[in-house]
Amino acid sequence: MTTRKRSFPTRIILLLFRLSIYFILVTLLWVGLYVFLPPPVTATMLMDDNGITKDWISLSDISPNLTRAVIAAEDSKFCSHDGFDKQAIFKAIEHNRQGKRIRGGSTISQQTAKNVFLWQDGGYFRKGLEAYFTFLIEKIWGKKRIIEVYLNVAETGIGTYGAQAAAQRYFKKDASALTKFESARIAAALPLPKKRAVNGARGFTRRYGNTIAARINVVKNEGLDDCVYK
């Protein structure tokens, strides 16, 4: 009895199918592990020539002021979207299409997926992977875990990562003791942590920090942090 040999296109399709299954299984395991374990290091950290200063702490040890400041600054719809703020994405696309200064439309969930599992640059391919990992962490982690991981891995200064490292570096205190003003100053620097000063901020960064500080109570009073604290 002879075995019919598969054609080359068929073999390619089968190979791609197997690779897709392996990819899904590996990424599900990877994301699942981080439900319980802190991500030990990220690609951004490994590629940072300034070294790595970080100290993982639980969400309960981070001041709600900082959580609310980050929501106010980065993603006011964090608790209501499914990982993607479609309105912000469309606005960013239109803004960039007009040839203006490039603006992103990433949510905290997307930023967390990128920071933990991927790298900073990479165009549409990386954005596609980012969307995939964002979907996974929204379904597997939930909002509290997402914000907890984000606040521990986000770059908060040159060679500085996470809330605790930032609080110690800039204010010589634990992240649990951050005031509204201090939290707002950290949040204001998040989009460009290597360029924006936390201490001694001037110009736009200073004004932006003051705006964030004023919005912290709005986040609390309007329940924009309900998925984190209720």
C-alpha cells in the first residue's frame, strides 16, 4: 500500500496550522503564569542601556492617588472599555493622517501588553501582536491585575521602572505614601519618561501635571476607578 505524498502547498498549510496552535498554547501559558507571578523582566528593560531599577509591589501597596493619576492621564475609560478605546484610536488615526505630531491611541491595557510581552517599536506587525495580547490579558487577568502589572513595569524615568522605584527615586518614600501632587508628576512623565522630568518639571510637563492632579478627584468621584477599587 502506497502513501500518497502531500503537495508542497498542503505541507506549508499544515505547518502553518501547527505553528499557529503552538503559538496559541505557548502564549496562553505565558499569560496565565503572569496571573500569579510578577513578570521578571521585559524587553524594554533588557534593551535599556541605563540599567534597571525596579521593585515589584502589590496593588494594595500602591497609593490610589497614583492609580487614579494614571487613569486620568493615560486612559480615562480604562474601566469601561474591553481593552481598546475605539474612539481614541480613530481620533489618533485622523490626527496622524493630517500630518500633525504623531499621537497614539493606546489604552493602559494595550500599553501593558506591549510592555510585558513585546517591544517598543515594530510597526503593524507588533501592533497586531499587541492587540492579540491585549485581548488575552483582558480575558485572563482582568482590570485589577492589568493595572497592577502596568504600575510595576511602566518606565518611570531613566533606568527606572514601576511605582515603587519612582517613589523612592523622586520622593524618597514608598509608593503607598504618594500624594496627589507627587502621583500626578509621575503620571505626567509617563509618555516620555527619558525626556520629561518628574522633579523640577517645567513648561508643558508642569502644567500637565497640575491638570492631572486636579483630575484625580474626578476619577474617584465619577467612579472611573470602580473596576480597581470596588
